[in-house]
Amino acid sequence: MPLSTSPFAHDGDRPPRRGPSTPLSPKGAPSAARREPGGTPASVPPAGRPYVSGPAQSLLLPPRGIVDLPPAHTALICVALPGLAISTDQGQLTGRGLEGFYRAGRRVLSRCQVRVAGREPLAVQARMVAADRARFVGTVHVSPDAGPDPDVVVERIRTADGIERIILHNAASRSLRLPVEVALGTDLAELGMIASGSTGPELAASVHDSGLRWTCPKGDSAVTAVPPPADALASAGLLRWELELPAGGTRSMDLRVRRDGPRRVGAVGRAATSLFAKARASGDDPRVRPLLRTCVEDLQALLLRDPAHPSDSQLAAGAPWRCGPAPAESLAAARMTLPLGTRLAVGTLRTLARTQLGGPGLRSGMIPGPRRDAGAHLPPSCAGTEATLLFPVLLAEARRWGLPERETEELLPAAERCLRWLRTTVGDGVHLPDPQPGGPLRCEMQAHAHRAALLGADLLDECGRPGGPGLRQWAQALRDAFAENFWIEDRSGGRPAAARTRDGRLVPHLGAGAAHLLDTGLLGCGALAPGLLDKVRTEQLARLLGAPAMDSGWGLRGLGADEAAYNPFGHRGGAVRIQETAVAVAGLAAAGYEKEASGLLCGALAAAEAFGYRLPEMFAGEPRMEGGVPLPHPAACRPAATAAAAGVLLLTALVGVRPDVPAGTVTLRPMRSAPVGEIVLTGLRLAGAPFSVRLSRLGLAMVEEAADGLQLGV
């Protein structure tokens, strides 16, 4: 599959890797298929054994290099793409690790160290004040006879767009004359090189305007100061001021970092206005307000805008490792944020429609995407397959939320090509095959394909286009075959297989991907599409997802804790991924299994509180203990688009909004158990107008504000 064009490119959801590529199994040794006596493949491979299929030379998992990334989980990351500012809680930028200001994937300033009267401030507080802004406070003792109390308070406001304001407060009872120095430096290194430890030395500076400048063949960067320094020393990278501070007085300096030189192809800029409704959450649980606010701020910070099409925006996958576009994640996040409006959805769909493959061949109509790690049991999957299946789903559901007919008609041909790709790829068969030769039939992809077929058929019918009956007929055949080919019966009631090999063997492990079987998609009049599981098996899956092996107490594990290959830090092998937790919560609630949904929801809220409401894309699947906190994953993106969008889905799942704007109705299917008590969501967006809804402590939902003419469905 095509690789990402991001300056932070890597395979799927893994951060940049270092080291040579060597085909190894999870334990470092080649893995072979299990065979029964006589050479017949076993129907179920041993627990914990990686996926194998085909001839011996193709049995190994994809290459894995040694990953030794700089720690990011403790960093304060300010994001306003294409700008980043990454800091430690000490406030000083020392040039070590990931520290620095970034622009479009290149570090434009790595070192910014402040000294007052020859002393570095003692760090006393560091905190994020917004998605794109951090505040650092330090103190300095200037007078030797001042006792234990500091004379000067140094406040620094650092923003992702390359501005740092340094504010000096005189806390003494007399005026002070203070020499102030700021030491600056940069290597102009790319983030991928920094992550691999391959950066070079700092570049030599030159005096430029009221600051310093650095130059290399790949571009320039400069820092200008306001007010101008009294002295600038290029050889030492120093800016100096002599400041008079009266008693109780304040002086400030602004440093502006910019990147000069040629622009990177595909560079993006931050959207001028927010694409999201000004939604607010309130209620009995004090956590809902900061969670929704932080999620919306993080989503806004991760927006990407193509200069060639400035009206269209999509979300980057996450910072710091994945600041480029990721089609499947962009579509999934846009879908989860439809309650905040359809502008992100239409921008994402337009952007990805321009990447759609054309011409003859089996890949015609596909949305290209990178490979994605699938854990120890399975080979990498193609994110492009998921993106291609999500495209018509997002268009169909955005139309239900109020996407104008003109924009729907504009995007309909691209959705038709996605659906045509689906039918062509399936061919005369029933299941959607893996795009790589000999790849497995993945359970999760069957769920995505089934949903795309039904919602796509609904979309085609309502827009007067052909093809709907054929898609429904195939979806019915898939439902019948799935019940026979993907369910493993056992004494506990059975489970869905994660995959089925081309020669008929089942991969039996239970992972969070099974939650997608509950995500059937929204049809007209507030109805959900039928799923691949019948009622009995849906109940069994709900029981499995709510059991301690899957529910960590903080959210849904990527792999059950009782599986042999379980790793609490595994990307797809045991770590909690908030996106899949939110999908499970919404699906369980819609299917009527509120006990299991409530357990996962309350765990995710507790995790959000522990992470300061900025949810990482994943964290360790260690079980929740009394008084404990979730363990961060050192390589997780934070903020991450799907995690921030999942926070929106978690809260809106409580009230169960199911709109059908073309039919002029909105239906509410709330969680009757009201697991967080009363909650009020105001300022959502439906049919292009503000929409507000309340869920009472008794589990009764009511619309408090809606577009004129919108009727409450039954």
C-alpha cells in the first residue's frame, strides 16, 4: 500500500522506527504454521501464535526494528498545525530529546534558555492552558540578603505558532536592575531524524534584524525579539537586555520564531475559523465539561488545510509522531464528530476524493493509505481498505446530520467508486479479502464492508442512483456466511474469530476490533442498520467486552488479558485505545447492553481525568486499582484525532441522538441508566442549526433547542 506523505511518515499507527528491518516473530524467532498429523492445517492455530498462511517463505510477520523513541508522554505538547512546541516541565528548551519549536515537521528552534542576573529560573509550575499554549513559571533569587523569598518571578507563555512571551515580575520591595540573557540555537533537524537519534550539531548563527538567524541547505529559521536586545552575539547565540524593574513592576519580551526558505510540498496551514460547533457539556458529573472542551480544542489544533484547496480541512492523526494526514483516522474522527457539524466531514471527503485511485485495475476507486500494524496474531492491514469503506459511510451519515444536498451530490460519484471497488474486490465471493496476496479475511473488515454496503445502498436509493439492491443482496449473503464462517463455538458461549485464513483456519483471539461488529451505522428515521451478529451472539459479545479480560477498568483492551500474546503496552496487543472504547460504548448502548456500556464509559471518563482530559491515542491496559492511575504509553500521540473525537462520541452516546434531516426528524435513544447522572449538551450542530439535548437522572432525554421544522421521531 502507498506510504504516508507526511513529514512524520511511518507505517500505520506506529511512530518512526530506527534500526534495520528483520523478519521476526514477536519473540524474535521465525514462526511456522501448526499442522495436524498428516499435514492438514489445524482449524485453529495455537493461542498466542502469530498468524501464518501460505508457503513457508511467507509465514513470517512483517519486519520490526528496534524502537527507542525519546519520551513524549511527559512532554507538554502545544499544537496548532503545522506548528508544534514541545517542552518539558522545566520550561527551558535545552535542545535535548524532542524539545523545541517545529514547523511542518522541522525543528526551527531547539534551544531557548533564559538567565536572569546570571541565574536560571527555578521551575515551580508548568501547565497547558490551551491546546496550542503552555505556561511556565519560575523564580529567581537576585539579592543575596533577600532570605528564602524570591525576588523575581519569570513567566513564560509558549505557543505552537512560534511565539514565546517572557514576563519578569519584580516581587521585591525595591527596584531592580537586571541583566537578562536568552541563549538560542537550532539544528533545523526533521522530527523523524530527531526520533531516531540522528541529529547533527547546532548550526552557526548570524545576527539578523533584532535577533538571530540559522541557515542550512534545507531551509532557514530566524528569531526576532521585541523589544530589540541591547546586544546580540552570533558566536554564542545570545540575546541580551538590561532591564529596570520598579518595585512590583513588570517587563516583557516577545520572541518570534519563523521558518524561512522554500515551503515543503503539501505544507498546510491552520484553519482561520473553527470548523466545530461551540458545544458545551454540563451536568452532575464535573468531568463532562472539561472533557468536551479539551476534545474540541485538540481537534481544532490538529486541523490541516491544503493551500491548493483552502476551504477543505481534515485532521492529522496526532502529535508529535503523526502530524500528517492519515485517511482512515481522518474519516473515523470526522464521523465521530458529526454532532459538532458537517464541515469537517465535507472537507475530509473532498480532500480524500482527490486522492482516490482511478483508471483500470482492481484498485480503481480505492482511497490509498499506509500499512497498519495488526498485532502479534495478524500481518499488517491496509488502512486504505478501511478508508475506502468509511468514505460512503461518512457521506451517508453526514447527510443524515444535515449535509446539504448540493454537497452530497458533489461527493456521490466518489462514494459510488468506493462501493464499486468493494463489489469488484469481493467478486463472486462473499467475504471481503485482504488486499495482500494470501492475506486473511479479517473480521473487522467484514464489519466495515457490511456497514458500507448497507449505508451505501441507502444513500444510492435516496439519491436516485442505481446499485442499492445489489449491495443489499451481497450484505445479506455476508450475514449468512459470517454466522457460519467467523463464529467459534465453545463452552462459554462462543466468540467471533479475529480472522479466517484463506485455507479456512480461524484466528481465535478476542480483541477490541470485535467492537466494530456493534457499529452498524445509521439509516433513515433513526434506525440502525442490521449487524453481522444475531441477538444471541450480540449478547455474548457484549458479555465478553464487559468482562475483566477486555475491560481494564480504564477502557477496552486491544487484546484480552487472558490471551497468550497479551502485552499491556502492545499497540494492538493489549493497550487501551480510546477510539475502540468509544465505538464499543456506543454500540453496546445502541444494542441495549447498558451495564457493559456504562462500565467502559465510566472507566474512560476516569482515564480522561487522569490525563488532564487530553486523551492519548492509547495507554497501557494494566488493570485499574483503587487509587491508581492509568499508565501512559511512551510512544502514544497526545493529542490524537481519534482519541479527541472519541471523547465527543462517548458523551453524545449517552443521549443517543439519531437524526434524519432529509426526513425532518431526530430520534433520541438515551442510556436509560444515566450512568453519569444528568447531562446537558448545548451548542451541538444539527441541520445547520444549534441543537441542545438534556438527559435527566431518570434516563429521560429531551430536546431543548433544534432547527425549525425538525420533528422528534418515535
